[in-house]
Amino acid sequence: MISVVDWFLVWWLRTGRYGWSRIRRRLFERGYLRRELPPANSLQEIEACLQQVTWTMDGPVHLFDCISHPQVTWAKKRDDCDGFAVLAAELLNRWKASSNPVLVTAITRPVRKSHTVCAFTSLRGALCYFDNHRLRRGDYRKHEDIAREFSRGSGRVVCWDVRNPFTFDLVEFHRG
């Protein structure tokens, strides 16, 4: 039987998180949209840009889990894992739209170990991902391989999803 906490976490990942992020973006982040993002013409340049951002945990103002516009992350030079992921996705899309970047999020118990990365198709056709500022290459064939890899040792996976980083449209959703 699913616990109340697990039910809430599933709801949050399926619906609440992305709705809240859209609202917060409209109310508080519109002024950042005119900010320039750095040019990046290779994976190494994208990684170098991401290394200029400092990881920091979202606080109560973000309901502990808001996905900001990439321009906000770049302007402030700090964000949590989803800020890194949307910035990486935007830079990848500008460099090579065919890389097809997506956000992969795993919600775990304990919740503080939950994580979001930016997965994409490499020039060789395999999946790779940016884990905050680090590029991770491997023999990943499916998004599930990536979710399993980055959530290893993080506790029990309650659910995970794959989203379009620009529209937040659902690509995949899985429990446990």
C-alpha cells in the first residue's frame, strides 16, 4: 500500500512541481528573460559554463523545488540541480538542437536525495547527461539507465520522470 507521503511525492512530480514552477516563473522571473546566456559551441564549453555556477539548495520561497528559467540560474550564478539541468538543456539546444535535451528527475526517500539531471543524445547516438556541472558519459541506452545511475545509493526511488525542459511536457513517468 502506498503511504500518504509517497502519494504526495508522486503527485508533486506528476503535477505540482511543474505547475508551481510555471507560476513562479511568471510572477518572479520574467525580468530575467532578456539576460544573455553565454555562447557554448561544444560539450566542454557547456561544462565550463556550468562550472561557473554554485550549487545551493532551494529554500522556502521556492517551495524547496522550483525550476527557474536558465537565465535566472546564469544571472545569479547559483541554483540547485534543476537549475543546472535547465541551463545545460538551453545551452545544448542552442549548440545542437539534435541533442534533444530532457530533464530526468528521480524522487527518492529520503527526499533530500532526490535529483534532476539534463540527459541528451551525444553525437555518437548514445545518451549522456550533465549531473550539475559534470558531464557523465556512459553506455546509456534509455533514460531509465540514467535515472538508475544517478539515484544509486540515494535511498528508495518513489518515482521518476522525463520532461521537455522548455515546455515541461511529460515524456515518461514511472513509479519506483
